[in-house]
Amino acid sequence: MIVVESPGLFASVQDTGRVGWSEVGVGRSGAFDTGAAGLADRLVGNAESAAVIEAVGGGLRLRAADRTVVAVTGAHGPLTVAGRPAPRNAPVTLSTDDTLELGPPTVGLRSYIAVRGGIAVPAVLGSRSWDSLGRVGPDPLEIGDWLPVGAPRGNGPLVEVAPVGPPGPAVLDVAAAPRRGWFTDAAWQTLLDTAWLVLPTSDRVGIRLAGPVLDRHDDRRGAELAPEPMVRGAIQVPPDGRPIILGPDHPTTGGYPVIAVVDVAGVARCAHLVPGETVRLRAILDAGR
Amino acid sequence: MTSDAAVPAGSTGDGPGPVWWRFGHDAILVEFTDAADRWAFRCPGADELVVGARTVLVRYDPGRHHPADLMAGAHLGAERTGNVRTHTVPVVYDGPDLTAVASARGLSTGELIARHSAVTYRAEFCGFAPGFAYLSGLDPVLHHPRLMTPRTRVPRGAVAVADSYCAVYPTDSPGGWNLLGRTTEHLFDATAPRPALISPGDLVRFEVVT
């Protein structure tokens, strides 16, 4: 058992997501930085699909009710165990009643905490992920929560530390998407040339950006898109011109045209975009459509 | 297009075939000339098909399938009539927007209720919230724009219209549709074996509760 002494800014349980329910409006959800969540699991000897804790910012404080092994990945910043500094991206043993505390990140935004055996709260529709839009899955962490831990598998951690750095520069690779043709070539160039400002309304549903308006072709101005299915990383462009990069809790269908899609690594990088910073987009292929 | 014979997508039917787009690393979006083809679309090897108003999203495992192979194997089969269920949803027509919509459409509330409950609707696609199905078939006289300012809270079970669609709110949520009435039916329960009452393709009728 893990006891939540403080959830910090915000923390929820996440795994690799809820597959197969999009048709009835339940999205995939799951960890925002999939690479970091999988690494945390591997460091403690879990399957990558085991549920972890996704913590936004700092302030999360957990207490081990039993001796266990944990690993913290994702953002970089201070981490203490029983009051002493502890490494990130490494398995760390917690003795009974030891507390683990995340300080405010120095680089990035979201941290992932894996516990050997996995967080074993009950799954909902096949997943332990909290979906903030659909409000499906285990509720976000609150003070005093007791989180059950699953049975460990295998022989446990084999490495002492994973050699990974902090999240890199905020440059995301994008490819043209189905509704690229609604927008002018000048708009596509503007998409790639702009340092987009990350707005404070960004969350797991989407990263909201401010910048210049992306013009549609004249014959698409004022046109409505018949709602169509959405994917993680899709960049929707509402009429106000402010693009939204869809995150893990995106709606399953949407009515705004999608100009481009961010690749897998780029979406994971989005988990660490902090409001007020800027982000750039880079075309994967030298092709506009 | 009623046989289940393998017709390559892209050359189906008499008119222009569906259009395919890559949509991220593990999905393809297929847009149909005839939206009804969504119900007959088959794509062996896909993990998941998600319907939109005119489109179907094909989700696949990029480690196991190449998109070109999925496209080559896709075809139009028999319409999924075997899976189509018909739901009768009892409604108390006492919504806060009932009289406003009726007067804007030049109807009495009785006429509005009669027209709204006279037709059989079809669930075209889901979105917005778990179990929220967009129902087509609304009487054109009842087409009415959504509210200028959405409500911060619409109660679970609210029966509502916006533009050409009708819907039932499955959970308490914000919402900008015009509320005509309410039902006590449960549209979504994540703990049930079939969590959503209405799936795309299903038929829905509203029954007036007096």
C-alpha cells in the first residue's frame, strides 16, 4: 500500500490507456508522456502497461506502508526519500513508513512514479487511467488515499540508473493531417514559422496555443466540418485561429479541422509544456499536403 | 453493396470511392461519399473502428500492419443490421427551452412534442462525453441553433436539440443544446457490461410520458 500524504498540484493514476470504447465516446486517456511512464515501470521491473502515478508540478508526497521499490521519471527536479535527496530515473528502495516527496520541477512539468508491482486500483473499462474529460476511471489522488499495489513479477530491477536527460527543447515534429487542404499554403508556413505561446488553459485534454491566425482557403471560410474522429496529437484549428494540440483525454470526435498531427515523441514532449513558454513545430516531411 | 464480397476500398460503388488519409502513426481516416457506407465498412486487421458523421477512423497496430495492406483489405460488407438495436426512451417534455424553441419555430409546445416524438432517430456517432450519441432524423422544422451561452450544468437525462441533431445528456455536464425534456433512462454506466445504452447505428424513439 502507498499512502497519499499530499497530491501536490494534481496527480492521477495512469496506464497505457483505455482501448476499444472510442465508438461510444470514451477516449483512450493514459499517461501523457508515454515514454517516461514506460521507463518508470521498466526501472522497477513492471510490465510497461502497469499503472503509475502521473504528478503535475511538485508537492506530491507519498508514504510507503510496506517496504517497496519505486522509480520517478519525466520532469527533472528535486526528489527526496525520507528527507534525503534521491535520484530520478533510478530504482529507489523505500523502507516501511519512508516518505517520497517531489519538489517543483526545474525542467518539464509531469513526473511519473512507478511502484514495484504497479498501482492496483480497480480498472474501469479495462484501464486504470483517470480520464479528465469523460470522468471515467479512478478519481484523482487526494490526501489520505490508500493505493493498493500489485504483486511483483520477475526478479526485480536490474539497472541502477537509466541514462536519460531532462525533456529536450520544445520543438515538435508534425505531419500534414486530413484537413490540411482547408488551409492556405501561407497558413501551413505560419504554423511552422511561429513560436507558439502555451496558454494556461492547457491540460490533459489539449495544449492550447496562441499566435497568428491560420487562414483557411476562401471556400472553407465559415464552413462547418462534419464531426469526425480525433487522435492524440491532432492539431485542431477553431475559427478563432488558436490551435489546440489534442492530449490523452481529447474528445473522441471533433468538429474543428485538423491541419497537422504531432508525432509520438512530440506528444510526449507536450506533457512538459509549461504555460507561458513557447513551442515550435517542424514538418517531418517536406510536404505540405 | 449488400454482399460481403471483398471490394477494394477506393473503387467501391458507382461514384468516386472513399478518400483515405494517414492520421498520425497508428490511424487512417476514411471519408465516404455516401455517409451510409460507414455502416457497411469493414477493415480486417484493424484494432478499432470509430465512426464520425461522414468518416470512419481505422486504428491499427503499426508494429503488425502497414496502412497500405489495411487499405487493400478494406471493403464494404453487409450493413450491420444484426447489431442495430432499437431503444424506446420515455421523455417528460418539461425542459427549460421547450417554450422558447416552440415559439421560435412557430409551434405550440404540443405540436413541438408531437413532431419530436413522431420520428425514429438514428445514432450517427458519439462524442462530447461518454455515451453521448448524435441522433439524426430530427424534423427540419425543429432545427434550432444551440444556445449563445452554454449552460455550466445540464442534468443527466436531459433530452436536447441543436441544429439538425437530437441527443440525451448521459451525465451531468456543461452544455449548449436546447433542453426540451428529460428521461430517467441511464445512458451511460461505466460499470455495466454494456456501458453505453446507445451505440452508433442504433435507432431511437422517444415516448411521451404524461
